[in-house]
Amino acid sequence: MLSLKVLIPVDQLSHSLDILYQQNVITELTKPMETLVEPTGTPRVAASSTLALVHYLEKQSLLDRDRVETTLGLAIAQLEDPDLRIPAGCHYRLWELAEQLTGDPAVGLHAGQVIDPERMGLVGHVFFNCDTLGEAVIQYVRLHRLINESVTLSFEQTDDQAILTWQPDSADHYCRQDMDRTLAAALCRTRHFINRGIEASWLEIAHPEPEYAADYGRLFGGRVVFGCGITRMAFDRDYLEHHIPHRNPYVYSAMLKQVNGLLARLQSRRSFSRKIRRLISRQMATDRIDADTLARQCHMSRQTLYRRLKKEGLSFHDLVEQVRKDKALRYVAEDQYALGEIAFLLGFSELSAFSRAFKRWTGQAPAQYRASHQEPRR
């Protein structure tokens, strides 16, 4: 990241802008919007994320260009295009290949600890040029779909904690290695650029406990719970007040203008599924959820509803399952409702049906999941 004070001599500012030109950041700002690659219904990730993994393999002297290009379906040189977006499935398959090439199950954690300011994407430049960590987190959550369309990131605050939650849009879009890298990069970059003393209060990981489980505790500092069906990281709320040193308001303004335009284009293509998700959520506790009912509310046929969701890479059944699972995980972990009440709120006919579904989602019974999630929140 650029080490620039708020008040910058003209010659230093010129040098900083030269650096951004070399990183293709400023050239991105001057490109007309029409040149941007349009996302399709398939969820995509920023090519910069994929390129970072390729560079990691290269630095380990383990890059197999032929296998990487076969996995991605394109030449490695094409990843240098700052506007390129990669189908999420291809990106995740590259992580599987990376684990094979390195022989390292913890490759995501290790790659996430690499700090390379010269290869930081647009969102990274926005994040580390905000005024405070709290402002940076809000921007990170708002812009996360530019990094990865297949994962939803949310943020909440309690009296003493700040909590980030990562939830894939479907089970097919969960990648253990990529989630490891996301968590490690989020914390390690924050330590490097903002405050070296930052630690996680606790961490909940969606995937089962891996053989390298001890590495999480050493890296993040707090208690870690695996097999949660959802991924959360909590840290002390006081950290949000930390000011970001060496921020450059000029870079921040330019980057923010660009990413806002990109985000508006992306959101316009995902707006229909968000509307259906809201309708499903509202109706879940009061009516039987079916496609015909929701289609009538949207003044269209069931076939049109299916077709428009398919354009966004989703099915109606998957969307209902996502909403149910998200609500179930939140309700059970928060301990606000009895399990029987939760079953009713989610539209299950009886508690046993809810319990079976919950175990399918998480591998745990609801009571077991609730018990394992109370201690980390104290």
C-alpha cells in the first residue's frame, strides 16, 4: 500500500500516481465503462484474486502453467486484465490444484499471509485509504461482491464486539482453501497496514476441523470452532476507532468513484434474486413458500421466475434453502427462540423435520450447535 500522509508535497504525490499507473490502477480509472467485461448468470470472482494465487505458486517454484491454464480455461497472461472476472467454479478448482501442487492442505492460510501491496486490487486500495478501520470494514462489506459474487459478507456489532460473517450463496460455492485465504488475508493485511496488535476474539469456521487446525489459533489469536456451517470472525469493537496511517485521500476518492460504478453495474444484474430472497424471507413464517405464489406477486409466470433466477446462476429451490439455512444458523446460535419456535418460523411442520434439515446443513443437531456457539460469544 502507498505510504502517503494526508498532506503530500506535489513531487511525492506525482511519484505515488506513477506507482498506481505501473499497477494498472489509474488506467482502470480512465477506461470507459463500456470496455468492462459483463458478468453472466454464473457467479464470478475478480481475476486479481486468481492472479494472486498464480503468483503464490510461482514464488514457491511450483507453478505448472499448462495445468493452471487448463483448469481456468484461459491463458495466465489474460489474468493481468484488470477488468476480467473469472467463474467462481474455475477459481475454486484452481485452489484444489494449488493444494495438489504444493502438497500443503493449509495453502490458503499460508497464501493469505503474503503481503504484496503492488498487487492489491481496487477494493484493497479503498480499504487502506479510509479514515478509520470502522469505515474501512463498512466499505469492505459493501464492495465485497466485486471481489467474489458467490459469497455474501455481512457485518454486525454487539456492545463489545464487531463480527464479520461470510456465507456462500450455495454449498457448491464453498471452498475451504479460498475461505482460509480470505480470513488470513483480512487479518494479516489489517495488522500490516493498520495495527500489528489486532487479534480475533473468536472464529467460527464452516468446514470440519482439518489436520492443520492448530495453525488457526496461532494465526488469529482467539478461540476457533469448526463445523459451524457458516464462517464468522469477531474482534474487539474498539479496534474500529483505529485511524489508518498514511492514508491518501486523493487515491481514496479516485478508487471509490471507480468501484461505485462497477458495483452499480454488478448489482443491477443481481437485483431480481435479492427481491425474491426478501419475499421468501417475509413469507417463510406465515405462508407455504411456493414458486407460483411468488411469481404472482411479481406479476409473472412461474417459468419466467425460473428463467430470471437462472440468469443469475440460481434456482428457486436453492434460494429457499439458502434463506432457511441462513435464518436457522442465526436463530439457533443466538439462543433467542426455542427450537420449536425456530422450526415454526422457518416453515417446518414439526421440530423433527427441522432437526433433520439442520443436521444436513451443519452435520450437527440444533441443540449441539447451540451449545457449541454460546461460549465464544461471552
